[in-house]
Amino acid sequence: LDLTRPLADVTLDGAAATRLADPASARAAVAGALLSGAGLLASEQLGLAEWCLTETVAYVRERHQFNRPVGSFQALKHRLARLWLDVASARAAARAAADALATGAPDAPLTVAVAQAYCSGVAVRAAEECVQLHGGIGMTWEHPAHLYLKRAKADSLALGTAGHHRGLVADFAELPAP
């Protein structure tokens, strides 16, 4: 899906190994690593959404239709204003998650789950808007918009879907699942 982030299989047949931790400590370490990864991924998704918004705004300012910049059309202004609000909210969520992880806050799992549940959708929507509002050029290999869309889609699945993270938020709030 995202060829800019290649994956590999590593096989260690016959390699010498040393046990580093007992099973409980290993599970805790892996859980901590996945939590940190999800928090950092929210920051990547924020950066992706910000790039898409910035590039799209610049493009609709310079692209003209009917002798006017397409960015002056009310329908596009409304779409971009809503996207700007979503990106600003994603910035707050991603920064809160990064701060919670950096300070070892006890509510870090909740903060990261909120950030992932929100930033994931914002990144995908920002990338979709970027491709759409760039028109034909947004669909071509010559423009990087399609790469950002692929990265946003891959990131939305990487360390749990938005639905998974919403489920975690519900668990933290002790809300029953439907």
C-alpha cells in the first residue's frame, strides 16, 4: 500500500539467543513500545495532515477557473476551513499524547488512544481533500499527493484502527461496548 515505507521479513534460523526478560516483563515492555509507537504515529499523522492542508491552500490560491482563483469559491473555502479546524484539533491531541508519553503521565494510554482515534481520520481526510482539490494533477505520479494518501491510509491501520482506539477510550471510561 505504501511503497515509501518498505517492510521486510527477517529470519533468524539457528541464531544464538539470550533471554532478556521473563514473560510478564516482556509483555509490559512490548505494550509500552506499542503505546509509544501509537503516540508517535499520531504526530506523524498530524504532520501529514498539515502538509496536505498547506499544499492544498497554496494550490487553490494559484489555480484559476473563470478568471478567479478557485480558492475564492465559497464551497472550497468551507471545505478548507473545516479541514483547518480538524488539523488544529489534531495538533492538540497529538501534542497531548506526546506530552503524556514524555512525562510518564498515568493517563498516557487514554491520551494516546484519543490522539490515535482522532488523528487517524483527520490525516486520511486531509489527504483525500488534497488529492481532490488538486484536481487532475493530484491523481498523477508527478505530484506527491497520492503518496500522502497512501501513507495516511497505511498509518490508519498501522497500530490499531480508529475504531480499536475508540474501543480503548470506551474501556477507560468504563462504557459498555455495543
